[in-house]
Amino acid sequence: MVRSGRLPSAILFLLFVGLIPPGVLCAAPGASAGSGEQPLATFSDATSEWGTGVEGIIENAYRQCFRTYIVSGKVLTLRMPFAQDEERSELTDQELTVTGNGKADPGLLWSLVDQALASADFQSYVSALEDGREKLVTYNLQNRSWTAIADWYQIDWMKAGVYLGLPHLINVLAKGRGITAPEIYNYLYSVSRVGMDCSGFVWWVLKSVGRAGGVDLDATFRRYLGAPSIATVPLYVGAWFFDPRNTNLEVVKDEVRNIRPGDVIAFRGADGTIVHSAVIQSVNLPTGTIRYMQSTDEAPQDQRGVHESTVTFDPARPELSLKDPSLVWQQRNAPPFVGETDSGYRNDGERYRAHQDLGGGVVVRIKALKPAMDKLRVSAPLK
């Protein structure tokens, strides 16, 4: 059962004392104050932690990509799934489009998640995952469905490391011990097909910064992108937008000391194009930490979708490039589903340093955001 509305005092107490993970930041659907109980939204404001400058605005935009639900008696924090049009469509004879095309604002997407988690199909899914029996769950992206079978022959093959799925027919082992956040992610990704792709998330964050500083990025770039209306601009922004050859961007020499919150880390593919983007939230020179956010499914199971990542460096050497191997990129890369082929990169650092003959990774910033950045450049408490 999925419940929303006012949360019990006991749960609010656990949130207050920090016994529920930091991702528990946004209001559950319909949560409201009353009888002395505060809504979860009270805990989602980043101002006290990060100030009112760029860092705080980015953090607030990031936190809107999380929401807490009570599912079958469990308090679960969900992160916005990764979702990209036509991903995994190579073996299908139909388009695999995503609700919102991976570019919609979190508010709309969470309303779609609310509907999905309230559906009879999802209730059946929860029941199948809490019956105490080990099983193989197959997610069919073509018809947006799932099946669960207790076929011991296939289960044994999967346990032996033989993956039985296809890109559009994803196979996952389930223990039958109750619903978990990663299993809800699997449902939302495969059945609901709802979420944000990498550039959709970055654009959402940068739009939030622009809006706070009086710059409307959608209006600014509507003509450049060829969008028929301001409302459709996000649909036209892809990872390609952050290519350093785009004259709307300033290429930042990627030494640590030059990087600022709101800069975009652009990762290059084997063909030389930009294939992935992430946004920097903060740079702490005294402690040697860069914190950045991204939406990707090439991550450990409990991090797939929107998540934070960090790079650590020697505070005494701020002149180092992000490509320097002494920097430690903490973000591990992993296949989206256990058993699938991974990208070949162990971490984001390897991915950033890849294809250096073609330029490798780059850091860019949007020129049109400069007035907003100058207005909002308020030092946040160092984290």
C-alpha cells in the first residue's frame, strides 16, 4: 500500500534526528501541516546549510528530485529516475519514448510517479516482491509491463553470473523480502518510463539558478534552439548543447581553482561528441572537495537516477586539472542492472579523462547566466 498525506509524528521525529537518510527531503504527496506536525517540506530548504547564493539554489533544485513515500509500511525515499528517449530501442521495432521526454520539471514528474504508485498494477508488483519467494522479474520496455516467475533453472543461471535479459527485456533477481527503493526505481524506469536524462536535469538546475537571478534561460535560447515556444525549449536541449564549440558557452580551463558552482562538466564519447553532462554544486578549496550532481543510470543500484558525486583533491594544489590522475573521483560507474555490460569506466574520472586525443572531458559555463551568477554570488557556509 502506498500512503500519502500527513505523516505520523514518529516518522517526523526520525527525520528530525537524522535516522532517515539525507535524501528524505521533499514532501510526500499531499503532506500537510496540522495538529503540531510539520510537513516534510520543512526539512527540504537548503538555505541554512548552503546559504542563498548559487550553491544553495543548486542544492534546492537537486533536492526537488527526491520524494519520500510510505509503501507497504516502509518509509522509502525515491530519487528521480534516469530516463532517456530511445534508450534500449536497438532491438525493438518501435520507439521507446519517455513521459516528458526526459526533460520535464520534477513537479510534473512526481505527479506522474504518484499516479503510478497508486495504480493497481503497482500494488500487484509490491505483493509479488513481498511473498517471501525468490523469483526472476522481467521488465518489458516495449509494452511497459513486468512479470515475476519462480523458475529455478533461470534463477540458478542468473546466480552463476549468466545474464538472461536483453536491453528491452530486463531481468532482475528478487528475494521476495519486501519492496525496496531500487525495486521501485526498476518499475518507474521500465513500466512508467518516467524520469530525467542528464541534460534535462542539468538544464533544470541551471534554469533554477537563472530564475533566481532574473535570467530566463528558456526565453534566452528559444530562437537559438529552434523551439516553437518557450515551454518546449527543454525538449531541444541535449548533451550536445554543452559542446565547447557552442559559442553560447565559455570554456573554462579545468584547473580546480577556476571552477565555480553552476559550471557544467561535459564528458566526451568515442566519436568526439559530448554524451553526458553534470553540474557543479560547490567547490571547497580548504577541504579539497568538488561536489557535482548528475542524472545517470550507470551507477551503483542505490544511486541510479539523480544523485550527488564528489571529486577530492590536494588543497595545496588548486592548479591541478580535473584530468590529473591524482584527483580522486569518488563516483563509481556500474551497469544499470546487475549482469548487464558496463561502460568500461570504473569511475567518472576515467570517463572524464577518456578520449583525450579528441579533447577529453571539458568544463563549460553558459555566458547568458553571468548576470544571474554575479547577482547571486553569495558565499555559502563551507561544507
